[in-house]
Amino acid sequence: MRIAVVGVGHVGLVSAAAFGRWGHDVVGLDDDAAKVATLREGRAWFYEPGLQELLDEVIAAGRLTFTSDPVEAIAGAEVVFACVGTPALPDGSPNLAYLEAVAHTVAEVATGDVLLVEKSTVPASTGRRLEQVIVREQARLGKSHRIEVASNPEFLREGTAVEDTLHPDRVVYGTSSDWARDVLRRVYAPLVAQDGCPVVETDVATSEVIKHASNAFLATRISFINAVARICEQVGADVDVVADGMGHDARIGRSFLSAGLGYGGSCFPKDVDAFAHLARQVGVPFRLLDEVRAINVGQRRLIVDKLRQELWHLDGKTVVLLGAAFKPGTDDLREAPAMYLAEELAAAGADVRIYDPVTSAQVAARLPDVQTHDTVGPALAGAHAAVVCTEWDEVRALTPQDFLNGLAYPIVIDGRNAYDPGVMLAAGLRYHSIGRRSAERQEA
Ligand SMILES: NC(=O)c1ccc[n+]([C@@H]2O[C@H](COP(=O)([O-])OP(=O)(O)OC[C@H]3O[C@@H](n4cnc5c(N)ncnc54)[C@H](O)[C@@H]3O)[C@@H](O)[C@H]2O)c1
């Protein structure tokens, strides 16, 4: 099939490469000329394990090209996947202007019947809105091709995006006609034949809700265990063992029950807010999600409180943040808890250093007053405290002795429960993590 992918970012580029792997002819369109230029040289513009190899393969097979010309990408395409960003607006609702722009473009340049598929994460009823936009634009332009809108949400996780896309847990799509459903069946037929993954076929609004409900639920699990962690700290329990004990229950499971600094990234924060916003808009407030958000924001404050407990004033103290990316395996800094912490600590007068194995140049560009390091030794040297923000392998591999040798004061605040508290405390570190044994409790 001839497929256009509009927006070759974290979702669009991986999806475009996967469509190529499944034998389709794919053109990736992006309005960012610099990204297109990099991609035309055959290079991914962001870091994602396995992506470069997949691009090499699909580009060499002649199944994937890139352009910033909408006509080149969309004219002649049977299906257009919109993978543009839907970032949060100040009121929590997502900015759908980029998606609307795609609908305008498709209405303008389509040369035949085409299915426009929302792969971007959007609130329910966006599909209906896009169809209105298209009908109006077509009437204005005197065009009459069949252009329908479908929903096909994406569930990939950054850091494992290639694997998640090539071997998804499920494919979900929502359509409003047999024709549209058959187009998407043909897109995914090679995947289903190879992988046998389940397919959920439904209507557009249901498909849109599946995505928001999935992310809101996962974020709820994270905030739930973080709230449990706070109780554990007060009563001397260990949240990791609590999560293990809960997770053995087949009804609960262990995933997304890791206490820590809270969720970040370009999806959970905005999707929780967007779903809560939609709920308010349709008159059924989802207050649970407001609490999920509040707990998440509170986790960062907890880290600052723990630092103050140990260091008293932060003014003039040097704090090293270990990890900046919102999670290991990605160079994405969007909504990364470390970025918030860096700003908060700097505002309190601390000298902030950040170690990250892949994002240090990006961090330096974004936070020019922060000292950045891509090797951990110099980052630790002489700092008054270290805070674990991203559990990169390089961070997990640090030993108590590395901290004792490097830091001026032996203080480690572990926002990702990356180390064994028994080992850290026994080595003489002032070690605090989330919802587990800490230096104070040891003394008590
Ligand atoms: N990143 C993830 O892990 C993830 C996972 C699932 C779903 N999603 C959703 O997918 C969508 C895209 O997210 P992302 O992380 O890939 O964003 P991104 O910012 O990495 O990529 C979006 C791309 O769209 C391009 N773009 C914007 N407007 C355009 C236009 N009119 N024409 C052509 N190109 C345009 C941008 O230049 C950019 O390259 C969002 O709705 C997000 O919520 C993201």
C-alpha cells in the first residue's frame, strides 16, 4: 500500500519504518526541514534503540523516503497517518492545531480517496471534528474525494519503541465504514500474519477513549504506588516488597508499580490532564485523575524535602542529578522530572550538575547555568549530594564506594530505588530512597 506518515517524530518515524518493514511503500512528511534533511541522509534525528538499524534496512529496500513537500507525500497515498504532536495547553486540554493543519493539507492535496488516520493521541470526538474540517475545506476547494477519518492510537514506549511497534500487545483501530476498516486491515495484515497480535476493531470514539483510558490507568498505578510509598516511609515498611507482594496477584500484576520520582515524558502528564479535561467538559469530572497528577507533582517535592533534611540550606550547595532523560533508553527530556528538579534546586540557590550518558548536550542548551557531564566521575567529584533521577545502566552500576570516593558529603537521594538500601546504608552512606529504609530510620 502507498502510505504517507505526517510528522516523523518519536511515533511517526518508528511507525513509518515499521510500515516499510511490513512491505508498504511509505513517504514520511515533516514540516521541520532540518529533521527531513537528517532523515534524507539516512540518519534518525533522535535516539531510540534499534531504530537506526531498522531505518537502514527499510531505506535500503526502497520502501521509505522523506520529504517536506505535502504533495509528494500525500498525493497518491491510500492512507495518511497523522503522527503530529498534541502538546498540552495551559488549561490541560491538548493543542489540536497541528492535527487540524494535517486535515487541511489532506483535503487540499489528496488526489483520490484517502483514509486519514489519527495516530496522535487525541480526546474523544476529535475524529468527528476533523471530518467537519475536511468537509468544509473540500467544499471551499470544490473537491469531492472520499476522505474519512479513523483512529489508530499508538501504544509504543520510548526506549523500546521499535520492539513495541514490531511486536505490539495489541492493535486498536476505530473506523466509521467497512471501507475504512478494510484499509486498516490491509495495513496491519502483514503484522497480524507474522505476529498474531490481537486486533481490536471498533468505532472512532471508542478507539480514542481506549488510548486515554490506558495512559490514565498506567499513570494511576504509578501514583497509587507512590502514595503507598509515602505510607511505607512512615510505618517502616518497604514499598518494593509491598509491590512484589501485590504483583503476584494475577488480578494486579507487578508492572507500573515501581515507586519513584513519578512519571514524566511527553505522554502521561499531558494525557492524564487531557482525559481529566475531557471528563470535565462532558460533565462527568474524573477527580481521581486530579489526585493522580497531584501525587506525581508531589514526588519531586519529596526529593527536595529529603535534600533539605540532609543539607539544611540548599543555597551554595552542589547537587548532582544522575540522569536527565525522563527514563532510560531515550534522549527525550519532555516533562522529565530531572528538568523540574534542576530548576527548583537552582531557584533555591544550589549549584546543579547533571550527568546523563546521552542528553548532556541537549541539557546544556536548555539549562545553560547547569554544569553537564556525560561521564559520571567528574559529575560526582566534590558534590554535596547526589540524586538519582534516571536509572540508566551506568547509574545502576555505581557502587557505594564510587559515591564515597567522589562526593564531598556521603549523601545519596535515590529517586528511582536503583540500589539496595541495606548495602548503601551499611557502606556508611546517608541513603534515602522512595518508600524504603532510610538513614533516619536506620538511626531510629
Ligand atoms: N512519544 C511517545 O512515546 C508517544 C507514544 C504514543 C503516542 N504518542 C502520541 O503521538 C503524537 C506524536 O508524538 P511524538 O512524541 O511522536 O511527537 P514528536 O514531537 O516527536 O513528533 C511530531 C512531529 O510532527 C511534526 N509536525 C508537526 N506539525 C506538522 C505538520 N503540520 N506537518 C508535518 N509535520 C508536522 C514535527 O516537526 C515533529 O517532527 C502525540 O499525540 C503523542 O501524544 C506519543
